[in-house]
Amino acid sequence: MPLVGQPAPDFDMLSTKNLQSLNEHVRLSDYGGKWLVMFFYPADFTFVCPTEITAMNERLQEFKNLNADVLAVSCDSVYSHKAWINTPRSETGLGTIDYPIAADFTKEVARKYDVLVESVGQALRGLFIIDPEGIVRYQVVHDMNIGRSVDETLRVLEALQTGGLCAVNWQPGDKLLEG
């Protein structure tokens, strides 16, 4: 079911915010007043997932410059996330990641966002942009084998922030359409 235009489903998950203790939660309310780019990925220690997670990390400052936080989510445990982060990239790990990865171990949040593939217990590649008031403004869901574009995510975020009408292939700085 499309969530665009609806209040974002609430969540409360353990995360890697404190990589040592692994006891810090992330909640939707933590992001009030900011934009949130929340993306689900299928599993730790896989092939496509680290390309997305590290690409988002490399562009994190651009999101922050747009008053946006980034949150990654999978159905793996925080212990798996920690092991993956602590594994060097040269050994199929992530290395340092400067935004939290949340553990939806119960799969409750993936169900709420309608990205859970029940038969395998993993999330599809769902990406949601939630505005500062907690409303879902964008969602895209990919098959597990296809990575998402950080460029497109940033473009859409900036388009949403204009509050105006953005034509096809709109780019930041382009004129808005008059309605």
C-alpha cells in the first residue's frame, strides 16, 4: 500500500548509534523537525547492500546540508551490524559508517512499511523520504538485486524541499513549473 502523503509508521529499533554498547534505539520521533531518508536493505554481509550503505555514507554531508538524516534498516541483529561495520571493506565489510543502522529483528517495521518478503524474512530495497512533520513524501521499492541511486535520492529530496512543481529531470537550480 502506498504510504506517500500518510504519516510515517512509527518505529523503535535498536541501532548502531553507540557501536560499543549497542543499546541506543532509533525512533521516528528522534527525527522530528528534520528530513529523514530511511532505507531498508535485505541483509548484512551480502553483495549489493554494502555498495548502497557506503555510497550513502560517502555523500552523508550532502544530506546533512539539506537538513536530512540517513537511517539504514535491515532485519539482521545489531550484533550482525556491528560485526559488518568492524570488518574492513577489503574483507566484504563496511568499515566506518557515520549514520546508524537499525535492527528490525522482529520484522515489525519492514511489515509496517510493506517491504518485508515473509518467505525469506528479508526486506526489499525500500527507500522512504519522510518530511520534518513525519509525513512520507517519497517511496521507492526495488528488487533485492538492484541498488538505488544516491544521486536520484538527493535530487528528489531537493525537489521535495522546493515545495513546488518540478518537471521531469528537474535539477536543483532549475525553474519550477507554474501551476
